[in-house]
Amino acid sequence: MIERFHYVLKSGTKIEALQLKQAESLQKAIHIYSIAAMRIMQMVYFSRVNPEVNCEIVLTNEQWVVLYMLIHKQKEIPKEPPSINEAVRWIGRLGGHLGRKQDGEPGLKAVWKGYKKLCDATIIYNAMVT
């Protein structure tokens, strides 16, 4: 599990590319990026252990609404949020996972790429709504 965490931290967040010179700046970046890596892992693994749980356990209301609109290309939002498994599959699709039967569930890489797109889209959505 720790190896997967370091994989997401290093490759997913690209923390090494920052090339920060001050120790304090690097420490702050590691803290923030570690939280991002943990959230990605939490989504993926929680969707496999408890697939039917409401996705709001790891996504905000705005995030799942934006995710639904991106995937379904419509403004009409269901009253109930999707399950965590369904949300992670959608996030994986945003990250390039094709979702064919033989593909299995989306992995960490597809989820971190999709989650980045979801976060960017949510920022835009919030700017437009407020």
C-alpha cells in the first residue's frame, strides 16, 4: 500500500517536477500533495471495498454534480448522488479509462488524471454559478 501511495505521490502529482529549493516550501508541498494522493487512493480502494456507498463520502456535492454533467452531457441532475463505484468509474473515464468489460476497474493513474480534470471543471463551474 505504501508503494502505491509513493507511486501516486511521485507520478500522479509530479512532486519532483517542482524542484523547490527551500526545505520549508518542499515540506508544505509534500503535505498538500500527500493529501491529494491519499484522496485518490481512498476513492479507488473505497469504491472496491464498499461499491454501493454514496459518493459524497469522498466527493463534494459540487464535484459529483459537475462529474454527472461531464459524463452525461446534460444539466438535469438526479436528486440522489451516484454510488462511489459509479463515480470512480466516471472519473476513470475522464482520465482515459475505456471501461470495456475486459478492462476491469479504473486504476490509480486513470483516476488521478480524471480527478485533476474534475477539480478543474469544478473550479470553472463554481466561478460560473457564483
